[in-house]
Amino acid sequence: DQQVKQNSPSLSVQEGRISILNCDYTNSMFDYFLWYKKYPAEGPTFLISISSIKDKNEDGRFTVFLNKSAKHLSLHIVPSQPGDSAVYFCAAIIGGSNYKLTFGKGTLLTVNP
Amino acid sequence: NAGVTQTPKFRVLKTGQSMTLLCAQDMNHEYMYWYRQDPGMGLRLIHYSVGEGTTAKGEVPDGYNVSRLKKQNFLLGLESAAPSQTSVYFCASKGVGSPLHFGNGTRLTVT
């Protein structure tokens, strides 16, 4: 039973436009959410996170939105750049669980010049 | 500061062989984790450790053993490799107030 779902395996956008990556979760116990970016042949790197007590967190070109009632979060990248092309993983944690992340399957973002 | 280092980067095993994957971190992190990544499956937690001398099972622990004899090292062992263990293995560590830091992975093929 997949608790963190990324239903779009891939997304293609033009350079300069907005990229929106979506993530849904089923476990209402999750209280902290993260996005990781992964380039080929490298490990995932932390991008941005959000606590369940917030509905938005922004860091430069990256913004994460959380809708708890819908159990949905999204990552917005504005403006998108070719270097943003990577696999993006959504992950979630239950507080007090020793920081065990539950990952989605990932979305491959391609930003075309 | 190397961060999280995984050894080896690649390995091919025959069914039934054993091997140990080594993870080393130089950030003095208490928490360490082993994940596997399979196509279309995301990353799944195998085992983890909350400190030197401790280990615990994750989501997919069967067929693997781990040890954390030193704080900076977390070893993942396969006693009798099976083709289903063909995967990319990622080690990660975490300190207070920091997110998980991942290594660059070990690509294992079991024939």
C-alpha cells in the first residue's frame, strides 16, 4: 500500500516557465514533508521541506504548498532552468519515527531550453 | 569533508554469494540508513540505526543484515544474494537539525 504517491512519472516544461510537481499521501499521521532532487548516478539531495503546521514554504525559486485537508502537496519551480532537469522525490515523515522517510516513486522533470 | 561515502560503487554477484556494502560518514551524525531504489518503486528503507551499536528494521529488511560498530560506519550485508536484490543501494545519515544526506549509491547486480 503506497502511502506517498507521485502519479506523474514525468513532466516536461520550457525553460523560464513554471514547473509544478504533485504529491499525494494517505497516512494522516505524516507531519513533515520533504522534496529531494536526484541527478543520474548521484544520491538524492535535499531541496525543501514543510511542516504540517504550515501551508507554504519558499526558498528562492522553489515553493512547496501543503493542503492537509486534501492530503496533497506540490512543488513549484519558477522560473524553471535546464539544470533543474532531474528526478524529484516527495517524502514524508511521522514525528517521533526516528526520521524514517517514506518516499514516492519520483517524477522525472525535463526542462527544455 | 567527504559527507557520505559508499563502497563499492558497482558490484556483480552470482546467486548465493555474499558481500558487504560499506557506508562511511564524516559528519558525526547519529542516524544512519540504508535504502534501496528500484525502477518504478522509489526508495525503500531496508535498515537503520539511531546510534552506535544500535540497528532496527525498515520496510524491506529480509535478506539483509546490518552492523553499526562505529558511529561513522554502517555496514549492509547480503549473506546469500538473490536476483531480487539487484538494485541501487543508498546510504544516508542525519544529524540534529539536518535533513538526510545521501551517498552516491552502490549499483548491485545479482546474476
